[in-house]
Amino acid sequence: MRADWTPAGDSADPTGRSVPGRGLALLAAATFFMENLDGTVLVTAVPSIAGDFNVASADVNITMTAYLVTVAMCIPLSGWLTERFGDRRIFCTAIAVFTLASGLCALSPDLTLLTMSRILQGIGGAMMVPVGRLVVLRSTEKKDLLRAIAFLTWPALLAPVIAPLVGGVLTAYLSWHWIFLINIPLGAVAFRAAARMVPLRAPAAHTGLDWVGFGCSSAAIGALVIGLELLSAGAGAGASGGGADGTGGALLSAAVGLLVFAAVIGGLGIRWMRHRPRSLFDLSTFTVRTFRASNAGGFIFRIAISSAPFLLPLLFQDGYGWDPVRSGLMVAAVFVGNIGIKPATTPLIRRLGFKSVLLLAIFGSAATFVVCAVMPAVTAEPLIFILLVVSGAFRSIGFTAYNSIQFADIGPEKMNSANALSATISQLGAGLGIAVGALAVRVGAGLGNGGAAGTVFAFGSDPLMKYRVAFLAMAVLVLLCSIDTVRLPAGAAAHVSGPRTKG
């Protein structure tokens, strides 16, 4: 990273203070990490929370679902808010709301108030992520975009991997309240930094909110995320042997119904918005080839890759019979690969170009999924560790490339809408990863149990068949990403990936 990397345009705020681009990207990345971490960190604290509130552990899941649904539904609103009130004001407000809500979560005396506080926290998180990225995109020249996006990518890679460990340590050695209390000093520091570093940009001329567009998109996204959560819960329980088959079909049917409802409402909303002079989303951004490819192929890539943190612990604990600690330490190898390759991702893209690097990440990730599917339970642990490190490296390369190329050809006038669209698609992709992975395990369980499907395909009885099917399904899914990628020109986004000039 060059020491003189500074944002384009607003090089200083009205008080004359310089606005360091690297510091701004790190600030946005830190807030992303807080938001990503809080989406899943409660998993290991659920029994402790249930004990304190005297409720069933399954009832506590509503706090996680409420948070994820709120984030997904409110993201489309972030673009209009920044145009109406300005980047700095909304970003600082988002940090303040998230931090305040974290304190309320820690002070909640019962499950109802905790759920309400989580909804408020989700509102703050929904603004923090897209607005923080928008601030960085607006303040970064195209030639520096690749390095800026590299900073913004690591939270999504790191948070899902370490969330169970962080939640477990805080809950075991302190209490579950510290999962939220730790956000207060971090949020205070982030708020102070944002007030000083985010360029002060005058709000745009007052424009009314596209209420119909917002209502259609929020209803569709909310229904979709709720359906995914129900599907994940039903399929995941069935996969681990804890769920009843009688309820699994009902949950799956409910999820399919919600998905169809989301598709219908979303389609009506899109058709309506196309005829609006000032719609919530500017759908013309999909006419930009690099943006379309990164949000089509990238969406599928995110689904498949996001399933790994869900599938690997199940494979190790249920399939191999490992204890949670041993499983958790092995899954951490993915994080090692993520971080270990990070210094090389930008030089790699500059040397090979986006298209070649994306194909490398796609085929490399598919290969690691295939190896996970075929390796026996007696495989030496060092070999498994190396495999997961390699898997994490391809994961990191793919995310960085997709996140960088999508804004390469987007002009300043479309950046706000493109950012909101991308954030919404990314959120849904991450949610779909767990649901699709869980469904694949459930389908594989039927094959491994020697049912009708198992007889047809001559699989017989294989205790690991459900995981073999799931990992192979993810490999096929990853390979689908290549359809959009191979259509990109060889020099796609060369003005971003090309060698940076001095000066």
C-alpha cells in the first residue's frame, strides 16, 4: 500500500484536515467486521442466553433471524439516505445506532427486549455496510480501487470463521453480555474516526423516497430471508440427526412458498420501478458488463463459498466424530488461507488480470470442494489442514476479484445505486449459502440411507454420503460461475488491474 494513497476529489474536509484513503478503507472494514461478526456470533451463546431467560434454546434463534432479516430489508434504503442527508451524517448515525443497540442488547432482561434491540442493531448494521463502502468508493480513484477493495473484503472472510470462537470464549470466560458490550468501545472509536475522516459531501437536492419500490423490495427480501432461515433450520436439523422428518417437509414447503412469494413481489416491483423517473434502484447498472458478471457469477460464487463454514463443522463432528474444539481448530485453517494469501491477491490480479484470476478462483475452489467430497475419514489431519488453507486462499482471491471488478466501470452518477444493489445481492448470497448447503446435506442423507434414490444410483449405505453429495453440489455450483466469467474480454477492467503509475 502506498503511503500517499489519498481519496480522489475530496482530498480534505472543510477544516483542512487530510483524509487518508487507507485509513478510511480500514475504518469501513472495521465497521464491516463488527456487523458481520454480530450476525453469527450468538450461535455459541444460545444455551447461555436461554438459561438466563428461562426459555428453550430454539426460541433464542429469533434474535439471529430478526437481525439478519432487518439488515437485508433495510439495505435498499441506505442509498436514498446518503443522497438525502450526506455520507458522513448517515455513516456516523449508523455507527451510533449500532453501538447504542449493542448496549441495549447487553442490558436486555428478557428475550422480547433482546429481539427488539437486535432489530435496532440490524438497522444500524444495514446502513453501516453499504454506506461505509460507498464512502470508500467515492473517495478512491479507479487506479487505487483494487487495493481499497482488498481492505473491504477481509471482514466477510474473517468474521464467519472466528465468530463461533469469539462467542465461545466470551461466553465461557465472561458472559454472553460481553458479546455486545465489546462493541461499545469499538463503536465509540469508530464514530470518532468517522467524524474526522469521512469527507463532508453536500446532500443532493431533496428527492422523495420511492415508497412503492422500497416496499416491494423489502417485502420480497424479508420473505426470502425468512424462508432461507426456516429452510436452514429444518435441513440443518435433519442433517445432524436432531430433526424429525415429519417437520422437515413442512419447513421446506413453507420456505418454497416464501421464495415464490418473494419472486412474485420482487418481479412486480422491478417492472414498476422501470417506469419510475426516480426509482429506488437504477437497474441500468446491469447493462455494464463487469457489474453484471460480478453480481451474477459472483452471487453464485458467494452461495457456494458461504456454505463451507456450515458444511465443514458438520463433516468433522457428525461425519468424522471429532469434538467441537478439534473441529473448530481445523476450520480455522480456512482463515489461515484467507489471510495468508491476502498480500498476494492484488499483485496476482495486476499480473494476470481479472478474468484469469476469477477463473483460477472458480476452478480452484471447485477442486477443493471435490477433494472434500471424496476424502475418507482416515485422512491425515495435516493433509486436511493444507487442503483447507488452499481452499481459503482461493476463497479470498475470488472475493477480492469479484468485489473489485464490479465497480470498475461504474461512473460516479450510478455508484450509489450500484452499491446498494451489490450490497443487497451479497447479503442474499451469504444467506442462501447456508440454506443451499443444508438442503444438499439433507438430499445426500436420503441417498446415504439407502432409500429409493440411493437404490437407483447404487450408492448403498454410506455414512458420509450426505456430505459427499453436499460438497459435490457446491463444486458444480462454483463451476456455474465460469459461464459469466468466460464471456468477459481478456482485458476487462484493465484500468483497475493494470500496473499503477508512480506519482
